[in-house]
Amino acid sequence: MLGDSGGSFQALFICRARAVRFGFGDGDAEMKVEVVCYSGYKGDERPVRFRLDGQDYFVEELLDQWYGLQDTFFKVRANDGNDYILRRRSSVPEGEWSLESFRDIRRGG
């Protein structure tokens, strides 16, 4: 989706995603993560929404962002009020995304 806002060019792109596993047991289910990014002067600048296991979440606030050797991490608060840490692998051209952490604010977790 492309848009023009006050003369500045903005673009949103669906970024590549991968299935991630939760927990440590062999029977753990995989949950697919799809991320839609804002792309300004550089690609995949920050997530604006994501989908987990068929449920859509909108990023209401970017709480933090930091860089690893081969990854970029985004701590976001979604429209459900919970905090999520999303990781983008910057070492691969497609920039795979994964869910690294989840905090259920309602349960104090």
C-alpha cells in the first residue's frame, strides 16, 4: 500500500515472516508471524502491524528498539494492550521476522 501524506512519500510493505516455536516441549505448536512495516528512507524501518496465528494486531507504540550483530529488535505495544518483542534478521536480504517475547499486561506477566 502506498500513500502520499503532505508531500512526503510513505510506503507500507508486508515483510517476510517465519514460524516460531513457543516453549521447550516436542509437542509445541508453531505460530506464524507476519509483519507489515513502514518503509521510509530505508526498508523495513519499523513494524506498524503484525499477525499472529491469524489474529491481527496494530502497533500503537514503539517502546524500544535496539540492534544486535545480525538482528534488529523492536519492543512494541499492540492494540490489545500487551507488549511484544519482534526480531528482524538483518543478516538475510529478506529480513525474516520472529516473535521473541510476549508480555500479557492484563495478567501482570
